[in-house]
Amino acid sequence: MTDTGPARPLWLSVLTSTWIKIGLAAAVIYALVAFNRIELQSFAGLSRNWPWLLSAFLLMLPPYLLVSYRFWRVLRIQGIRVDFRLALRWTMIGSFFDVAMPSSSGGDVVKAGYIARHVGAGMRVRAVMAVAFDRVLGLIGLFLLAAGTSVVGWTTVRAMRGSGQLMAFLLLISLASLLFFRLLGSRRLYNHPRLRRLLDRAPGGQRLLGVIGCFNSLREQPRDLATVLALSMFNHVFWCGSLLCIAAAFGYRVGLVSGFTVFPLAIFGNVFGVAGGFGVGTAAFDLIFLQLLSIPVGAAIGLTFQTLGVLVRLLGLPFYLMPAPPGATHLPGRRPDPDRPPT
């Protein structure tokens, strides 16, 4: 029997268990109902406004093609060259497991496993980092969209409550994230002889050097990085458009500038929920919509957005059940992509 490393502490296993996450989400939603933040009567008019809901659902579909193409570009930056069809398959399977595994990162874990099995032992660090970069760059694009909209439509944004703090937060997190990528991907850092000697002697040092090398690969291709960030911003235009339609279904007309500034913050809150944002993400919708847009049914809008998101993610199930697309490109000498989830 091989050594699998030290066992995780019991308290950590309990806190990160799926049932604890589901229980927390249920408790948050129950609290929102108990404190009248979610009222059934707020959903009463949705049946009459179904064209808005249908439009919201349809607007959620194009982002998966955009995200798949973005992920395909990120893979190429890391030296993993596959057909776009395979990148689409991995993306859709990951999206499905975001729901099938009630966790905010379950889909990323499964997707990383598929790619790691595909590329083999020598490229597994780059496979995992490609998935991490794809998620992080997507979030950066979300904040860049909000910050850009705030700058362009400042005359509208400044009338909102807390506009100054909101603007400062968006600019700070956008610039800090880009600066972090620039510094950690520095050629000088990656090639620094003292750092390399230190990592050669440290346990796991070569793996850490490989991670820095992944940042360096991204940093050394600024045109591709700019393309990936542009795709991230464009992708979230559709998600924000979907939220505009859902708000309209509830009887609230939100301006484009206000919506495209505030909605990214609510979407970001979904990262902390489970199975697509339920729970903490729902509470974030309620707080952000009330404080910044003076809309009292933010939790109901959030639940509707999350439910439609689950329906869209279920479209990944056929990609999981079907074999890899015929003629998909595999790296020479590497194991082909399996049709079962990696273990």
C-alpha cells in the first residue's frame, strides 16, 4: 500500500463536506424566507411574463460557446493543443458537475481530472493550472466589465448609493488582479537562479516552479491574454443581459449602465453558493439589489437566475454520457480522453 499522505483533520473534513454546504445553503434560504426577504407573492406575475424568462434562458446559452473557446485558448497558451470540440466537451462536463456535485468548484475538479488524464504525468500541473486560470480570468473579466461600465456611464453610476466605494472596489480588484498576474509571471522571477536553487532543495519545489512557469507562459503571450480577457468580458455581457430580462419579468426595468455595473457583483456572489449559487449567492443578490438598485426582490431574482442556470448546466449531461468526439486531436503518446470521470 502506498502512502497517501497525512489524513485531513476531522474538523476540516466536516466543514468541507457536501452535506454541510447543502445544509448551509438551506439555512440561508430559510432565513431569507423567515425574514420576509423571499415572498411567494413576488413570483406571482412570472407566469404572465414568461417571454422575459425565455429570453433570459436563451441568453444563457451563448456564454458556453464563448467560455469553451476561451478555455481552448488558455489550453494552447499552456502548451496543451486539442480540438475545440474537446475543449467544448470538457467545459460542458464541468458545467454539469457544478450541479451534480453540490459545490462551487466541483465542476472544475472534474474538468481538471479529465485534462490531467488526457495529457499524462508530465503536463498535469499545466492542465490543473489551465482550469484555474480559466476560472480566475473569467472573474477578472467580470470585474473589468463592471469597472469599464462604471467609467463610461459615471454620470449615471454616481447617482447610486455608495457609488464612490463601489467604483474604488471595482478598480482596485481589477488592477490588483492584473498586477498579480504580471508579477508572478515575470520572466525574471521564473529564471531567478537563487529562487531556482531554493526550490530545488524544498519539498514540492519543482511543482511550485512549474506553477510559476504556467504564469510565465500566460505573461509571455500578452496578445492571447488580452483576447482571453476580452472573451471573459463579452461572455458576461450575456449573463447581465439575462439578469435584465429576469428583473423585467419581476416588473423592474433596470438601466443598461446601472445593470452592467451592479449585476457582475451579484454574479460574483454565486461563487460562494452551492450548485450554481444557492444560499450565499441568493443572499448576495438580495443585499446588492436592495442597497445599490433599491429593488426589494433581489433574493427572488437571484433564485430565478440560479434555477435557470441549473437548467442550462444540465445540457452538459449529454456531453458526459457520449464518447469523445470522433477525430478529436490527442497529444502524441498521451492517453486518450476517457469517457468516465477520472478518479
